[in-house]
Amino acid sequence: MTQISPFHLAFPVSDLAATRRFYGEVLGLPEGRSSTTWIDFNLFGHQVVAHLSPSAKPIDTSNPVDGHDVPVPHFGVILGMKDWETLRDRLISHEVKFVIEPYKRFEGQVGEQATMFFLDPSGNALEFKAFADPSQIFSK
């Protein structure tokens, strides 16, 4: 299997203090470099950078998937099942409101996965998922 390189994603936020608390304390992500206008976070080995943009507005669109309105755009990481369950439990303990509650999608089918969607304090949608069989990530 080819080693996956870390990705980099920069996204807008309206409040750096709320962002630092959410990504650092609630999600438990280590913080990297920062300034008065941006913060780096280690998202399970990937670099995400929250950039202060007070005038940015989240996009409020969705597409139907498996009977749910999936927010578009969104970002997140595919985790192992144990890590996904740990994150799910952490979010529940912090009383994070889910856009789509944690559940198993495509249960019993190729590509079965656990998934959950929620918003950060700036309205950016995040999805974290875990596959029952990680070799089926791209299976049809």
C-alpha cells in the first residue's frame, strides 16, 4: 500500500478564541504555530489552518445521502473504528450538537462505514468516518 501524505487545508473562521477551544479542547487536536490571524492544528497527522475571516459566511447546502441531508462542503478524516468511537464519545461528552448523529451507513453492504457530522463554532461542517473494512474505502 502506498503511504498517504498529509494534506493541508486552510479554512475561514469568525472567532479564533472559539476555534482554539473547539479544535483544541473539544476535538483534542494539538495546536501548531499560530498568529493573531491564524492557527495550525494537527488533524490526525494532517495540517489544517483556521484563518480569521470575520466576514466569511458558511455555505448552507446539502445533498441527500442514505436518507440524510449531508452538508456541502465539509471536511474531516477517515479514522480507524476505535479512534472514531473515541472521538464520538468525546464529542458526546462535550455536548456537541450533531448535524447528523453518529450512525452506520450502508450497513451490511460494501463500503459500510460509521459516520457523523457536526459544525465548528464558525459553521464549518466536519465529517469523521470509519470503515468496517478499510480496504473498501473506494469500493463501488
